[in-house]
Amino acid sequence: MRTTNIKCPNCARTNRIPVAAQGKPKCGNCGRPLPWIVDALDDDFAEVAEQADVPVLVDMWATWCGPCRMVSPVLDQLAHERAGDIKLVRVDVDRASRLSQRFDVRSIPTLMILRGGEVIARQPGAVPAPQLRAWLDGALVPEVRT
């Protein structure tokens, strides 16, 4: 099972967490929710992102993309702010061509929110932090059923 190391924002203890698991990761030291930030590619995206219990913020990016590098710290901050509520999954489009085609990625960065494996929101291109935060908040509002 592939794992990643995440530093707890509360107690600063480094935790090894699986990139794909049920539930939400918590710090083994203080018990607080951890930001869940992982990478995925064509072969493991279904397990890492589509089977997650929490909404998944997918960042379709590339190493050579300047706007992608500008958005990345904002996404990290959002993952920290919403630890336990979302999972941030980064997909390098140059290394995951099938996912790029599947999700019809025409510009990068392209951000998507998946819930239960289904895309519920999409944001192409880099936008300022307040707009990203508002987009995420709007997408995560539970549906009102009548």
C-alpha cells in the first residue's frame, strides 16, 4: 500500500498515511484531522480519488505550468483549512494522459471536485485565492432536497 507523509498542523508530528483508504486521516499523536494531499496517475486514480469517503479536490496540473505553480499553495492552504472535510489529489497531466482525455482537460490548471466519483464542479484556469475559496465553498454546500 502506497503511503505519504503529512505533518500535523496542530502538533507538528509527521504521520504516514495511505494515499487511498476509507475514512479520514487523523494524527496518531493528537487525534486531529490531517490535511490529505496526495498524487495520483492513470493507474491509481480510481482507488485514490473516486473511492474516497470525502469530497475530492482534483488539481490537473503540469510541472512546466506557471499558473499551476501559483495556484498550488492556495490549494495546499484550502486542504489544511478543510482537513478532514476534503482530499486534495494532484494529477500531473503529462504523466496521466488517459485522465486528461477522460476529463477533457483543455487548459491547466483545471480543478474539479468529485463526490462519490462524480464531477460536481469544475474550474478551468488559475483564479485568485478568494475566488477559489468561494468556488470550493459553493460546490461543497449540501444539495437542498424538496
